[in-house]
Amino acid sequence: MNQGFRILEHWLSPVVRTRSPNYDNRPDPADISLLVIHSISLPPGEFGGNYISSLFCNRLDCRGHSSFDSLRNLTVSSHLLIRRDGGTVQFVAFDKRAWHAGQSCFEGRQSCNDFAVGIELEGCDTVPYSEVQYHRLAEIISVLSNAYPKIHRERIVGHSDIAAGRKTDPGPMFDWPRLASRLRSISE
């Protein structure tokens, strides 16, 4: 199941690339030191389709579902999306600032987008994540931590950890011990 991932010029390979326009330069491109795990499903609680990619690329037809009206004119992105089946899409190069964390704070430092990599898992607060998502996430974290050594296990957080009271993802269904176990098995 190992994909043989590697990072070439700040892009993960081999994965699908769907470039988002929603990024800008990091204040310090060498300061990639936090990994933020998110969850997303569009429509809420539903999986599959291209709605997430459309949202991150400013192509979401907000008439497609009643819940999309609140997303009108929203400009967001993430570095990566891991789908339920483990399929992975990269939207923004790792040395660029993706727009995923919003108002956020980690260890007293504001604006986590400045120094974080954002990984979206296709999921929600009420449905367990798939085994292949944990496996793929652990593989990717391993590759990221080798390429960007400031990212280590103590600097892997959920969106809810850096935007407490504002965000809940990756939610109560995310199994942090399972991810830790996967990471241990990869490093052994």
C-alpha cells in the first residue's frame, strides 16, 4: 500500500495536482513547522464527487446544494486532501501559504497559515475515518517530516486545537492513537 511518496520542488509525488489560486507567499518559506489536520465534506456528511476541489479552486456552483450558499465568495484552500479511499490531491505547494486555518494560534503564535501545512481529510465529526485515510496520512506525515524537519509529532494538531471554540475538526471521530500507532509502525 506504500505509494513511494517523495517531495519534489515542494510538491508531493505521485499524487493528483489540482492547483488552487487561493494561496500566497509565506512570510518565511523556510519556516514550515506545523501540520494541521482538518476535515471537510461537501455537502456536509456526504462523501465523493468534486465539490471539495471545486471549492478550493473557486469553481463551486453554490446552486448545487442548499448548504453551499454560505460558501459563496469564500476563498479557501489546503495543501492536501485525502479522500475516503486514500486518493490524494495537492492544491498548493508546501512552500506557499494555503488558506486553511483562518484565525488561529499555536503556542502563542498567531496566523498558523504562515508556518503550517494543512491536510484535509474527507470526513466529518460524526463518521469514523477510513483505515486507508490513516495509512495514507501517516505515510504523508513521514515524508513531510523528512523534508521539513521542524514538523514532528508534537507539532501535529487538529484545526480545533489552533482555533478552539471556532472549529471542531477533525472532530471526535478522529482516532489520534490510531494515527500515532501508524506513525510508529512506519518509523520502525
